[in-house]
Amino acid sequence: MSHWWIYSLGFLAQILFSARTLVQWVVSEKNKKVITPTLFWQLSLLASFLLFVYGYFRDDFAIMLGQTLTYFIYIRNLQLQGQWKQIHRFLRWFVFIFPILIVIYSYHNNTYDIDNLLKNEAIPFWLLLLGIVAQITFTFRFFYQWIYSEKKKESLLPLGFWILSLSGSFLILIYAIFREDPVLLAGHIFGSIVYVRNIYLNYNEKK
């Protein structure tokens, strides 16, 4: 696959991620408090699907790791909102097992090699480590959100989610600059603005 198509796939994923953030932001501004619309999770799942594939073609372990960790949390939030079963059963099964299928397929066709992902010549070890820490920090926000939502029995985006979002996004921006990855750079610059705004809205709501 040419670099042009790979970057197009990545930018499409980031556009969808930005769209979910924009939708959430607009809805929250209208209600003067942080709201979690169903479309936020639907776009998250589709974007994660595409960015996982982008990371695979870029041999970027940090990206693949980040998307794998959050993929199923998006599904769980759709379940909490009662929207998961509204999706066709075949599509639900495909989405659910897709990450496993691509790893199995690639491994048996000798195109997937953990050593290559962890020792990519284009990514020095210190940069790979930074990318992994950045993705784990950014991803942990959804584990925090998941635990918080399970306790409340509804899908919510608490203040801690936005603080972790901003922290992880800042680290990913550093990684993107050194990695010279325009896809990550474009997505997280926009995201950081919205994270700051949601922190402000959340703070005002608590006051």
C-alpha cells in the first residue's frame, strides 16, 4: 500500500475522532455541562477501527496498542447506553473480533512480527517508549471513564477523563513531532483545545 493511501486512512480516522469531539463539545455547550451523546461512542469505534489499521500499515506498535486497549471500552459504553444491540448482529460480531482476526491473519502470512514492531528502525527505542507511555496515559482515561460509568450505571465523561485526555494528548503531540506523523499531530492539536474547554465546563458545573 502506498504512503498516500496509508496517510489518507489515518487522516480519515483522525477526522472521525475530531468529529466525535466536536459533536460532544457542541452538545455540551448547548447544555452548559458535559454531555456524552451516543454518536460520540459510535464515531469513536469507527475511528479506532481505522486507526488500528493505519498503525498496522505504519508498523507503529504504540498506535496499535492504544487502539486495542480502548476498542472494547467504546463497545461497552454503547452497551451502557442501550445502543449496541441496535447494530446488526453480523456487524457487531465483525467489529468485536476484528483486532483478533487481523493479528491471526497477518501472523500466519508471515507479515506480522512483534520484533519488527518493537524494533522498527524508523522509531528509536526511546521514542517508542515515549509513544507507549503517551498511548497508555491517553488510553487510561477510558479505563477511568469505564470504571466511573460502571459505578454510576450510565455512560459519563467525568472531570478526570478530560485531565487525562489533555495529559496524554500533550505526550502524543511530542511523539508525533519526533515521529514526523502529520496524522497524530493534526488530531491532537484540535483535541487539546476541546479537552481544555471540557475541563472548564466540568469545573463550572461543579461550582
